Amino acid sequence: MPISKSRQSPFNTANESGGDRLLQIEAVYDKVPVGLCYLNKDGLVVTINDQLSRLLGVESEKAVGRNIEDIVPHHAQLLRKALEAARRGEVVPDGEVEIAEESFMVSAAGVMNDLGQFSGISVAYTNITDLRQTTRKLQETEQRTAYALESAGQWIWDLNIPANQVWRSPQYRVLLGLDPNAAEKPSVAWDILHPDDRAHTLQAFDDALSGRNPFFEAIYRVKRPDGGDTWILSRGKIVEYGPDGAPMRLLATSVDISMQKRIEEQLSSTVELRLKLEEKLLAANRKLKNLSERDHLTNLPNRRKFSHLLRQAFAQARELHKSLAVIMVDIDYFKTYNDFYGHLGGDDCLVQVGRILNKVMKQTGGSLARFGGEEFAALLFEVPEHDVMKTAKQMLDAVAAMKLKHEASPSGFVSVSIGMAIFDESNRSTIAGPDDLLNLADTALYQSKREGRGRASLWGAFR
């Protein structure tokens, strides 16, 4: 863009050397892809390239020699400040202006003449619209990422492995209750670990470094300023290696899992409580079952329990071709005992007789139950007939040895009558079930009573 040297104006050069300099500036201005102009020290336009002319909507010839307030009224003040800063020898800061809905960065630099005197400034208008849009989109992306990380309770961290320094994204401070406005500076790696979690976390890190695990993963606690702990789950991988293959950088994310941990603890407590309740319930059921199968007075199995044991034992004896003996025991003259000593005395008699009979049965491997009223019933499995008779004799002798007084009895002491029935190979076809065996023992008991009480009778021996 040549200048007419016949025109005399404040911006004409004072000598041929200055003119050459201006021509050099114009030659450069027309070749660069940005808007350029040169302002003299008074703020008059000395030269302007076509790009800036089109941008400002003014013809080059009409712009030359005019005041900047006339050419760019909306940001003339920006250029005046640039002139003053350059005049003082200061670095001129960049500015931004909007022209025709586009953004431009305005950069200026001082220009000196051949004598080293300040003569004006060179100004460049660089279109940064795309850059601003890209920056804005980047900022929006960063903001969305920040919101997403924060709402998800996460942050990003970058570990410089050789330096053992870690950088953490700002969400780290927010999520741990730290000052969110404080600048996050690189800090020593693993300095936030709870002492109790340090060993297994560093082991996980070492596994990732050595390649034993392709990823780093660890759960650990971090102290909060309020004294509490935040549970953290961290996952990451080595993203950079040195020329020698040594790990250089670990990039990872961390997430606050304190809520999950609290839920796990609550669930664990609930499960533990449930197990305890179940144990108590089982114990209560066992106790209830035991009570339902026990005689409350003698604490011996009751008739219900005896009937169950009898059915089981009979089925087993039939299947295995074994013998099974049922022994029925009845306290003699017990009604008169109750009438004479009262019901409390009668209860005491039942307890003592039951205790001594049970002692005899334990010695022979049998089981005893209170069948009802003053009757007791016993089972002997796979015991020969002579041993069954021997056991009955021991029962009679044990009760007699108690010397429990019975004023209403002819003998003056408490005695018992016993009836026995044995299921074996000799009567397998005639005894159909456990109730039949029980009835036969009961028949033998009444035989003992008919013969004078205080004795034992075996069914079959008296037929």
C-alpha cells in the first residue's frame, strides 16, 4: 500500500531513510493474514492493510492521516492506552474487541525511528472467534466434567511416579471438605492414606508397577478436616513409560464410597442381628420343643416323646431284625398315697421314683419316660430277654431300697409293679406295630398287679 509523498501531513517521514522504513512496513503488512495498521505517536493512522480496512469498513486512502477516534471510535481508548504504554517503554498488554459479531485480539508494539526515538505503534487485529468458541466449548466441557465428577463423588489424579508427586483435580477438595478456593499443588503421593490402609494400597500400586496387575485398584480411607474418614475407591493404570520401559505416570480416578460403606456396615449389622435373632429363635424353638416333649414335674420325656421314640425304635427293630423291649412301670397304691400324703407329697414321690428308675435305665443303655399319672415307660433296644428281666429286677430293688414310706400300702413302703413285652423273631408275625407291643407290656403290668404288686411280669411267660 504506497503512500503519496507529495502530500505533506504529520505522518510524512522526515528523511529518505524513514520513507524506506515505511515502505518496508507496508510490504510486510500486505503479506500477513491479519489486520494491521501503524499509528504515529499522535494516534494518526500512517498505514493500514487491506485486511484491516475491510474489517473496519473503511477505504485505506480515507483512513490514512485520520485520527483513531474517527476510524475505530468504539475501541480508540484501547489504542490510546497502548500508545501511552509504548511511549513509556512498557510492554503493551493485549486487548480484545468485538467487530461485526466476531472477536479480535488487539496486540500492539512500539516502533522506534533510526534515531532510536519513539515514533508510534504497530497494531495487529487477530481474529480469535474460533479460538474463543473452542475455548468456550472447552470450558463448558470442563465444567460439565467437573459437575459430573463432583455429583458422582469423583476426582481425577495424576501421579508422577519418578518424582512421587501427585496432582488432584479440584473436586478432591470439595468432596473431602477442604477449602475449594485453595490452589491444588502437586503433593507427595500417598500422603492422604489412613495408616491402617497404607500397606494394602501400596501393594496394589506395586502390583500395577510390576505388571502383575494391568490396573491399579484399591479401597482406603482419607482423613477429613472434621476428623472423620472418607472411604475411597481408586482405579487407574500406567499411561506413560520411559525409554527404558520404566513406569512414569499413573492416571487414575477416585470415588467417594462412604455411603456404600455405611450401607455395607448397616447391612452387616442387620445380618449379624438377624443371625443373632435366628440363634435366639432356634434356641427358643429348641426350648419350646423340649418343653413340649418333657414332663414338667419329673423332667423326663413325656408320653408324646416316648410314642415318637417307640415308633422309631420299632421300625428300626423290624428292618434290622433286632429285638425291642417295652417296660411299663406303675407305682403301687399311688391313689391312696395321694390321699394320705396329699398331692404335693404325691408329686415328690413321682419325682423320686422317676429319678431312681431313670438311673437304672441309663446304666443299661435304655430310655425312660413318664407315661402319665403314676406310670412310667422304658425302651430297651437289642437286649436279650434275660437282660430285660435283670433290668426289671434292678428297678424293683432300686425302688425298694429307697425305703420311701407309704402308710397306706400293705408293705408300708413305696413299691412298683412292672410289665414287659419283647418284640423279636419269635413274634414278628403276631406283633403288627408299636401300639401292639405297648398294649402287650400294659397287659403284663396288670398281670403283676393281679399277682400282688411289687413284682415284674413278661408277656408270654404267663399265657
